[in-house]
Amino acid sequence: MAPTLELDGLNELRDALIEERQIIVASVRKLREARRQKGTFVLGDGSEAGPRLVAVQHQIDVVEAVIATLTQPRA
């Protein structure tokens, strides 16, 4: 089993990445809502956040894979 400190750090990293993903989504929602209220909304508003959202999700997947590998019992 991996040292607890290492797993704690990875779990904190995963939590921070999940929070970052939530912030991106909330920012896009807020932008779209503000533009709808002003009547300036167009399809694609907030789309520049897409690549960042994909990158953060990929980082979350990688960290979760490392955590899974480290927590598997060794034969």
C-alpha cells in the first residue's frame, strides 16, 4: 500500500481539480446567463472554456487512475 501522505496529496489534487472543473462550469453558466439577460447571447458563448474543461477532466482521470493503482492490494 502506498504511503498515506502520498495518497492524501493525490486526493487533495483530485479535489482541487474537481473544484476547478466546477468553477469553469459555473463561470460559463454565469456568462451565458448575463448575456441572455442583456440580449447579447449567441450560440457558442463560453465555448472557449471547452478545451480547458476537457484538459481538467483528463487530469482528474489520470489522478484517479494513479490513486486506483496505488490502492490496489499487491499480490
